[in-house]
Amino acid sequence: MITCELKRSHITMTVQPRRIVFLAVGAVFLAPGCDGKGRVDPNVSGLASAAVRADIEAVRRYVERGADVNACEPKHGGTALTAAVCGGSIEIVRYLLDHGADPRKGWALIPAVRRRRIDLAGTLLAHGADPNTPRAGGVPSSLTIAAENGDVAMLRVLIEHGVDLRAEGVPNPILAAVRGGHRDAVELLLAKGAANVNTKGPDGRRPLSIAESLGQRDIASVLRKHGAVK
């Protein structure tokens, strides 16, 4: 069973093959995929379902029938490309991109980063995906998620594609890396000039205070070398 987790603040949304059409893509298609009488375009919903099942032949059939590869719902913002990433098929992701899918629409980069799929994330970024997605206040960005995972390779890919290391309005990636106990991620972020090392988190604590409370002496030492205070 394929599971795709998308975390927003303290909310975790789980998208499974038989449910993605409703949770992340299909309700999603109620606006652009309707025929004006409340009926959902079967080509659009079918495309999403085929994409998350990683069924390339079905995806091709729906696209050839004229399914809108960029249909995007207002609530979750998912597209067929989002479904393809959740399905984990790089072949389908590339096919959709080659047939007009816009990686700047929807939030396809988020599940790619959360699942540590550098191949998917790199492909989306190479085709113009925004490395700073999402930009909503308080919502973990791709950078924060990679830091939380301690995924140094993903962090490097995001940095190479111009991610904003000092973006405002999103959780501090250094805090995320510290909480996860990821020294390598902390060192990389600091070396690349990430957000102020003394920025306080929602609980009012700074990275150094958190590291010490968790017994992370090596990370605390790194933070001090970069001017961190409690």
C-alpha cells in the first residue's frame, strides 16, 4: 500500500491509493473538472487515480482523451502531478511534465521531499517547481521538512535550486534540524547562512536551549561556534 504523508503544522494528512482522489486530488477536481452541472469529469478524476496507482498506461489513455493535467482544487491544491508523486512513479511524473503539467501548481514538491525522493524532487525543481513551496504562514516549507528529516542530500538539492534560507513566515529549518538531532543538517544550514541561529521557536526557546535540553552536546557545540545563545 502506498502512503503519502503531508504535514501542515500539527496536522498529518494520509493519502492512500483508494482515497487520494478525494483527499488530495479529486475533490480537488470538483471545480476545474466539473461540467457545469456538478458532475466530475471522469477523465480528470481517472487521471488522478491512475497516477497514484502508478499505472502509466492508464495515465497515457486519460491524457490522450484530453484530461486536464493541471486541474487543481481550491482546498488542498493538488494536481495529477501531486498524485503521481504520491504514487512514487518517476516515469509518470516525467510523462506529465512532458505533456504540460506545471510543477508550480499544486504541492507536488512537498511529498517528494517528505518521502526523501531526490529523483522526484530534482525532476520537479529542474522543471521550475518553487523550492520555497508552500509560502503560507506557519506551514512547514520544503526546506523545513528536509531539515526535520535530517536529509542533507535533499537540503543540498533545494539550496542548489535557490531555496530561501531566511524565508519569513515559515518554521525555522535550524530549529527543525536541532529537534531531530541532525548535526550534519545543522552544520550545512549554518554554513550556507540559514535563518538566525538565535531565532526563537513557537515555544519561545532558541536552538541552543533546545539542543541542551535534549542532551545534544555535539549540536550545542556547533551552535555556540556560530554565536548561539540561550
